[in-house]
Amino acid sequence: MPRRTALVTGASGGIGLEFAKLLADGDHDLILVARSSAKLEGIAAGFRAKYGIVVNCIAKDLSQPNAGLELYEQARHCDVLVNNAGFATYGKFAESDLADDLQELQLNIVTLTELTRLFLPGMIAQKWGRVLNVASTAAFLPGPLMAVYYASKAYVLSFSGAIANELRGSGVTVTCLAPGATETGFQERARMGDVPLFRVAVADASSVAKAGYSAMKKGKPLVIPGLKNKVLVFSTKVSPRSLVTKVSRAAIERPD
């Protein structure tokens, strides 16, 4: 059988790069997508040499309008789609940069939705495919000081669960990965490396990707890596919403 092709967004570092490693080791050809062409080409050269696979790089800023359609027109087909790219903004919403918020929504929600919609028909036609959408434990609770990010991940969680149900019996599955705080470049970009959430028990990107990859291969609709994160999600279901919101803010509010 020919190798299956996997497309990974945000593939130049963090969880996306770890996914790319797992897929390469699993004998997939790769389409790697990120903003930095130089980083992608360096990664691709290493994969080609180590695994003997085909690796194509597409440098694209997926936070821009129509970026998803442009990417689809370049790639046209994939058997595995990993929607990993995303970023966060930090601070009070009323004081935020609206342009940044809109780019965040474009990347975290619109492009993810666009890519999923464009690549799904090909997967359905061949009666096999895997989609993995990266959400967060943030999807389960409100996030004061990161209102847009938390809300965007709630969308990813709901969207993924709905289409996973729609695709039952088609041979195509959708998995939502909801990690907690993870050591990536995420916190630096959001300028929140000093908040309590990132000072204790931060997961490494490799273990998070392995949990997501395993769940995706099995066609599981949701995976929450780590006992601490599972307990957190359970607690949001049994605690008053006002208390959940208060604790959520305390976890990401900068110390005085």
C-alpha cells in the first residue's frame, strides 16, 4: 500500500513538531505547515534522511483570511489532518488589541474549521481518514484574562465532538486533544510565562503528542492527557460556575 499522507499545522515546534515525529516514525509522508520556511526545511531534511519519507513544506500564516483555502489548494489531499496551530492573547478583553483577537479567532477557529471542511470529503470518499484537532483543558471553563483563547478552544471541543458523531461508520474519525499546560513556545508568545499555571507540573510536548497520536489511531473522540487534567475537567462539571471562573482566573493571573 502507498504511504498515507499527514498534514500538520504549527509543525515547526512544540506539540506540532512532536506529532510530525510520530507520524514520520509511523511511515507517513508529511506536509508540514508553519510560518517559518527555514525551520520547516531544516526539520524536513532531517525526516527525509532518517525515515526515507516524502516531506513537503508549506510556509503560510494561517491567521490570515483565506489561508485555509490557499493551503488546501496547495496540498489538495491528506489522509491525516492535524489541526495544531493556534495562539493566545493575554489581558483584559476590554483593553486588548482587537486585531490580535481577530487573528486569534481566525487561526484557532476559522482556519481549523475551513481545513477540516475542505479535507473531509476526500477522506470520506476513500472511506478512511483521521482528523485531530488540538483544543485544551481551557475548553471546559471560562478564562478571565484569556477570554478569547478559552472560548476558541470551547468551540474546537464542541465542533470536534459534533462532527465525530456525524462521521460514525464512515471510516473517518475526529479526535479532540485537550492538554493542560504544556512546555512549548505558547506561553512566551502570550507573554504569560510567569503566571501560576506555568510554574507547576507543566507537561512536555512529547508526552502530550503521544497521547493524542494514540487516541487518534484508535479513533477516540476525546483525549485529556494526565490525571491532573482529568480531575480538573471533572471538577468543572460538579462545581459552581462562579467558583470555576474564580479559580480559572487565579491560575493565570500574574502575581503583583
